[in-house]
Amino acid sequence: MNFDLPDDVKELRTHVESFAAKMLAPGALERAHSPEYPWDVSRMMAEQGLLGLTVAEDKGGQGASLLEAIIAIQAIAKHDPRSADVIQAGNFGAIRTLAEYASDEQRDRYLAPLLAGEAIVSLGMTEPGAGSAVTDLATTAVADGGDFLVNGTKIFGTHSAEANFYLVYVRFGPGVGGIGSVIIDRDAPGLTVGNPSRFMNGEEWSQIYFEDVRIPASQVLLGEGGFKKQISGFNVERLGNAARSIAVGKHAFDFAVEHVLTREQFGRPLAEFQGLQWMFAEQAVRLESAQLLLMRAAVEADAGMPSAQATAIAKYAANEAGFGAANLAVQALGGTGFSDEALVEYCFRRTRGWMIAGGSTEVLKNRIAEGVFGRRFSQRAGA
């Protein structure tokens, strides 16, 4: 088995790293501490052709592979962890579902500005009563003439505070088969964006309220029976989460390596203490292992969508490795690692959040166990 990257992928990595080192690294610390979406970076990414990498060329994208998108997001995170979020939004999240299933009219209206770096979409999935149990969602879309009336609320949506529009999971009917999705503009009558709340990583989210929001049938992305297609798209988002977890953890790890090589205590560099040597050695193995699992999930993706099992394994390994690396970096740097004068503490907070977002590590372990035993294990009471 050849573990070496193809030449064109190596060239992409070199190009993106060079761009990130020159254009993004100088403002990385300031960017990390700002809750505002980096629109200037978004437009630069679009100019570099880094948005829509995995979107087919006939749909306005670059027609690249998931592997190439993963390499790009990690090349950005190496120099600017915060800007890697722009690559995520432009390749792995709701944009992928839009590109895959939107009508031509919907792509012209919504996908085009996303690819140009001029708009951002937020995924409306989680609700006050439906988190990991997403099929318990209660937001409804009820037919009314030729339109639909949407009622409900969504929470914890990435980019929900600044989004131009929302891709909303809704219930057209009972059961899993009744779940689909609609596209709703931010300024739609009846849609209210609540006051922003702050995540530990510094980003902001807003609760979104839908009160008799009337949308035409042309705003339906996936009707009844569309849930499985949506979750397949969500698996791609998890790969972006995994890629950033590893890369951001590695960013902190590399910073800490330089620190322990040069910082002296008791008359010698910290790197000469075996306790630290073993900690760094163990974490290096975890990072390398997680990267290999991530690459496997990407290259084995079937028809552009990776399997749920391979994705769960990759994300779990990446979340554990990324946070472990950032946690080690904070400890190794001592007071410096705990301060906001370096990116290490941001990497710590960021990687910790990915252990919750996109499927918690506990839920992922449940999913992995189902693959191991070849059967489903219902988490519902009385099942």
C-alpha cells in the first residue's frame, strides 16, 4: 500500500501552505480572539479557489477530492487555526448538501454566493429537545396551499449569528421518514435571530425561532424521506471536523515542541526530561494514527460520501488526538500556554469543542460499536 500523496496533492499542499504563511499567519492570533466571521479571509479563499473544492465543476466548484480538501484545511490550520473554519464552511458543511441536492434555481441563488466567499450558511439541526437524538426534532413544515409554514426553534448552530440563510432540518410528517430540509433566508418574515451567546472557543451562536415562516415549495431542499441523504452529507462535515482537530492540535503540539527544546529549567532544556519525552512521544503516535484513519475515510469515500463507520472511527480518533495534543501543549508551556498571548490556549478550547460538535465522542463510540457487532443498539428508554 502506497502511503505517499500524489504529486498534484503535494503541489496543492505546498501552494496552500505558502499562501497561509504569507497572508494569514500574521493575523492569526488576533483572528482567533475575534467572534466575527473573517469575511476578508473568505474572499481571499474564494480567489485562491479554495471554496467549493469538493463541489463538482458543473455546479461551480473545483471538482477536487475529499482528500484534497482535507489537505487544504490542514495546510491552512498549520499557520492560522481560525481561518481553517472558512475552509470547513466552504467545503465540508451544509454547502456540500446544497451542492449535492439543490435544484439549479437553488444553486444559482444560494450556492454561488457561498463559493464567492460573499455569504455563509448555518445548519439548523439541533433543538432544545433534540441534540444527539436528532430524529426527535420537532420543527415542522406544514403544507399550506402551494407553500409551507415552518414553526419551531434551533440552537447551537455554527454561524447562526451571522448567517445569510439557514439550511433547516424539519419534520414534514411523523417518524424518521417524515424528516427533510428547507432553505430559509435570514430576512424571512417570522424568522427571529436571538441575541448571540458565546461558545468557550470564542465563537457566537444565536437561537433561531420560526413562527409561521412561509416558504414556497421551491425552498424545499429534501422532502419527506430525505433524512438519510442529509446525514450522509453530515458525514462529510465530520471529516472536516476531524481534519481540523488533528491540524489544530498539531499546531499547538509543534509550538510546544519548540518551547521544550529551548526552555531551560534546572540547568538543562525541558526536552531532556524523560517525563516530557514520553508524553510527546505518546501524543505523536496518536496524531499520526488519527491522520491515517482520516485519510482512509477520505479515500474510501463511496460516490463522494464516506461510510458512517469509517467517519465515526476517524472523527473519534481525531478528536481524542487533537485535544490530547493541545492539552499537552498547555501543560508543557505552563503559564504561557494558559495565557491568551499565544494560540495554544485557543487550540485547547477549539479542539475541546469538536469533541461535542458534529457528534460527541460518546455517540461516535456507540456508532463504532454497532459496526463492530453488526447490529444497532437503540439508546431509547424501553427499547
